Amino acid sequence: MRLTSTSLIALTLAATLLSACARRTDVPISSLGDDDDAICRANGVAVGSTEYAACRKDRDVQRSNAINRADRAQRNLGEYMLNNPNRP
């Protein structure tokens, strides 16, 4: 079997697109904001205090919960699509 340059390019493109899907959880949840430090400082918490550490930990927990909810919703959608192939 001989691969032409067109099929090689198509194969490379498909591999690139599929590898992007494999790392979906690496994307930060934008609804929580991007800068936890700025959010904790805006609440009047001094850097290095126990309140600051608790604020950052709470932000991490919120982000983790949001990622878990998104993963669960994606998994539920996939299961629904497998179990109901006749419905759009």
C-alpha cells in the first residue's frame, strides 16, 4: 500500500484533531475566572495569611468540581447517545 502526500496530510490532520480532544480537562473553566490571586486579593485577603491559603484552596476545589461536572455531563451525553440511537 502506497501513501500519497494527500492521504498523509489527511492522516496527520486527523491525528492532530483527535489528540486535542484527549486533553479536554486541561482547559481551565472560564466561569471561575483566570486569576485566583487577583480574586483573593480583591476580597481584602493579605498574601501569605491563612485566609489567603483558604481562599486559594476554595478556588481550586471550585475548579475541580466544575471540571468533574463537565466530565460527568459529557459522559452522560455519550451514554444517552449510545442508548438512544434513533433520537437526534
